[in-house]
Amino acid sequence: MESEIRNETLIEARHLSRRYGPTLAVADLNLTLRKGEILGLLGPNGAGKSTTLKMLAGCLAPTAGEVRIKGVSLRENPNLAKRHLGYLPEQPPLYPELTVDEYLAFCAGLHGIPRAARAAAAAQAKQACGLTGVSGRVIGNLSKGYQQRVGLAQAIIHRPPVVILDEPTVGLDPIQIREIRGLIAELGRSHSVILSSHILPEIQATCQRVMIVNRGRVVFDDVVSQDMRFDSVAVRLRRAPQAAELAALPGVARVEELGEGRWRLGVAAGADPREAIAEAAVRGGWGLIELRAVQKTLEEMFVELTSGEEPRNETMGEAKAA
Amino acid sequence: MSNVFVIARHELKRIFVSPLAWAVLAVVQLILGFVFINLLIDYARNAEYGDQFTGVADYMGGALYGFATIVLLLVMPLMTMRLFSEERKSGSLTLLLSSPASLTEVVLGKYLGLVGFMLALLALLAAMPLSLLPGTDLDLGRIGAGLLGVFLIMLAFGAAGLFVSSLTREPTIAAVGSFGLLLLVWLIQILSYQDIPFAEVFGYLSLIGHYEDLRRGLFDSSDVVYYLLFTALFLWLTVQRLDLERN
């Protein structure tokens, strides 16, 4: 953690709250985005994801709290702070009657790119978003996937350090979703990205850090990686030994028999007993036919965190340790 | 400040990309051309109008521009209705709000784009009386005052329409609303004929009262200031309205 703090902080939101009349859409939300990070904002519909992103992008004033972008307060100096931002709202902000080139030239000008550099900036954004072939087409005639790309091109045309994307793959077909995901991963190399979604695999596939929001509150905020959610091992044996023998293996914390030779072995914190199990099975002639780590998916965490009344933060600590 | 021009150019382009602007220009030109020809025939038949007090510019220009205000009252709401409401409906307003341009720059930019359209309309209005130049001794000052009056009226109509457009997300409602607002401010003049307190104040507030003098070729700076204040007030209200939306 220490080394991460030393990295440049690009977005810092402190105690952000937003009310819509009597409804509290976002309550006391803290968010930090560091350089080079892709942060996924995950939550069920109506959890306050879009509201949060709108506040970060300066389109909505928070009822309480403050947003700083590269250290510049969005409240005190909005125009300077917004220079560092690229924002793609849920509905891409397009002018259907303009061509892609006309639209991008306007966006470049709007973000303060000098006239001489606008064409180059637009060309670069088109290149990055795979739009070069549709330069002269009218936006209204493009497919939904291409329109989404134009929206994305608009958000990165001025090469902002921070890109905010609100549900960038909603309404796209599976191939387009894959393409946009690839694009976001690409973006993550040169920009910091905040991405919201209610689609779990999307977050899992693209983000390094996940924030789960439920009813306007952050219930989980941590790093995710492919192999960290593994807290039990599924084993299938033809000639199973006594449960005690399995429990005695190093790294096995709990043993649960599922029947028909299937076992679920709970893993002690920080241990990986798979090798020991395989060796013991060979020695004892247990007839090992299946052995795999059962990963705790983001989906399980998500359901666990968003369905209960009480957010359970402590389970996340355990999961991370494993 | 450069943001204002970027937005203005963009707005002007969007206005002229849409068929609405061309349709409006064509219909206005058709109607005013019809009126102009009528006036011309009328004037040629009754040459005795042209005494030492009323010249051809008075007759043609005055009547034409008087009629033009009524046409403008009908078409300006159509030109202003989409400015903010459509952007809000399509979500493209977010682009402007999340950009480094301030709300004042956004409003001024959009308004300036609209002013570009007004100038096109004004050019058509100027062209008709000026076409008489080769054959007559036209009083250019008189025509100029009339055109200035039309331009000021357009500025005022445009600002009010822009404000109404920022109130709603339905362009048609914005059109109906700004038409209603303009007609009301126009008709306030009726109150000045009634025997009621502050009758004169109502007369002064009316949009059309200040136009009469200019149409007659009388340049009074208080009339010009009235229209500019009216315009500034509604532009300021638009900025306030957009700021309110953010909160």
C-alpha cells in the first residue's frame, strides 16, 4: 500500500454525498484514483454509480464533499480541473447530424486544443478507437457500437490523464463488447480510467481495482487479481480415505464431504494445499480423478455484499489474504 | 473566450446542417417577398404617397419591416426551440457541461451561433429594399434604422427563446413557450391604453413599443438600450437556469 500512495493521485473524492430531494443517492463516498489504474465501479442498478461519475466529471454538484482532480478543486476551479478529464456518459453525447470528423474537431476545440493541432488529435483518437474508416460518415447513420466508439474518441481526444466511462458497453453486442473492452485495456496503459458497470465479468476482465457500491455506499474497495479468490479446493477421489486423513494434510482447514467421492477442502489462510493433496493421493492410492481450486468469484462477492442488509467488510479481508 | 467562438461556430454549423433553417429562410423570404411586391405595386399605382414627407424608403421599408416583426414572432421560437432542449434530450448537453467551458461561455457561444443565423435573415431583409437602389433615391439612413430595429428585435426574441429552451427537454414545448412569452411581452402594450395605474410603465416594457421609432427612422439610444438589456437579462437567466440544473 505504501508504494501506491507515493504514486500520483489523480482523482480524490472526499465524503461525497448527493441528494435528489428526499432520496440519498450517494452517501459519504470516498474515492481515490491513482496514475495508471483502471478502477471499476460496480453495483446493482440504482446504486449511485452514475451519480458518482457525474459528480466526478463536474456535471453535477455534490450536496456535500469535495472532488479534487490532480489537486485542483472541482468546486473552486472547475474549468481548470475539467481540463484533465475525459467523460463518456451513459448516453454518448453525440450530435447525430454531424460527421465523425466534424464532431471530433468540435470536441478538440472545446477542450482547448489549438486549431493547428486539432486534426492530428482527431486522427489519433480515431486511430485509437478504430474509427478511421468512418471519418466522413454522419454519426446518426452509424451503428450503436460505432457511436459508442465515437463517444469514447471524444473522451480521449485531448489525451486527459483521467478518463471516466459510464457503462461503456451497455447495449452492445458481444463482439462489440469485446472490442470496447480491448480498447479500455489499451487506454489503461496511457490513462487512468474509472469505469462503471453492473456486468461483473466486464469489471473482472478489465479492472485492477474494484469498488462495489450499494445504495450509495461503498461496501468494498480493493485490488482484484485472477488467482486471489481461492479459498477452497474441490477434490474427487475414487477410493476416499477418512475425513480426518484429509484434514491432517498441510494447508487444509476444513473438510466437507459432498458425496460420490467429492470433497470440498477449505484452505487455510495463505496456503496452497493442492500439491500436498496430489502427493497424498498417490501415496495412499486414493484414485485422484479431479483436483481444482475453487475461486471465489466477484459475482459471489457482489451478491454477498449487495443482497444483505449489513455490508460485510471483514470477509473481504480474508479473501484478500487467501 | 475562444470557447465561445468554438461553440458559436459549432452551433452555426448545426443550424445550417438542419433543413429547418433553410425552410425557415425560404418561407420567410417567400412571405416577405410577396408583401414587398404588393407594396411595390401599391406604391407605383398611387405615386401621390410620395410627397415631401414620405419617401419610397418610408413607404416600402417601414411597411416591410413592420410586417417582418410579425413573421419573426412566429419563426424565431422555431429557431430557438432546439438550442438547449434538444441537447438535453439527446444527452449531448453533458459534453458541454463536462468540458472546460464555463456556463457563461456555453450560453454566449450558443447565442452567438444563433446571431449568425439572424444575420443571414437580416441580409435577406436588407436585400429587398436595396434592390430598388438603381431606380430610386433611397434614404439609406431610414432603411438602416429599420434594419437595426429588426436586428434588435431578433436579438431580444432569440435571447428569450434560448431561455425558454433551457427550461425544458421537449423542443416543441420550448417553441410554444417562447412564442407565448414573446406574444405576452408584446401585448403588454395593450395595458398602456387602459386607464390603470402604471399604464405608461407597461407601455414602456412592451417589446414592440420601442420598435416603432426605429421603424420610422428615429434612432433613440434608449430604445437600443432596452433591447440590449432585455437580451442580457434572458442570457443571464439562462446561465442561472443551467447552474441550477447542476445543483
